[in-house]
Amino acid sequence: MKRLVLAGAVAMLLAACGDKQQTAAGVKSDVPAFQSVTGPGSSYNAPGWKAGDKTAWELQLKTRLQNGQNEYNRVK
């Protein structure tokens, strides 16, 4: 019984040593959100929005907040 408990403890300790370091590879956190990292032809960009246009970015966020993500406006 002691050997089984000891073997289980050793297995758990060895499993903890096998954890790999996690890094944020490929993430550019120094780029402001209104400058598109995905590029101008990406399907993730809103139609009519140009990369680098901060006022259009802020207007899009304000419109999205008022129309789609505001529960007071959606529920009648």
C-alpha cells in the first residue's frame, strides 16, 4: 500500500515538471486597436472602415454599443 501511494506521489511530481512555458507568440500588443493588425481586406473588419481612422473606430464602437449591446434598447 505504501509503495502505491509513493508511486502516485512521484508520478504527480514528475507530471508537474513537464509543464511548458506559455508565451504570447505573434501577439502585437503595442499596436492601438483602431490600427487593424489583420489588414484592410480582412473579413473581421466592419464594412467601410479604414485602418488607422481613430474617429471612425470610436464611432463604430459607440454605434455598436447603442444598437446591439444595449439591453435597454433591445428589450421593449
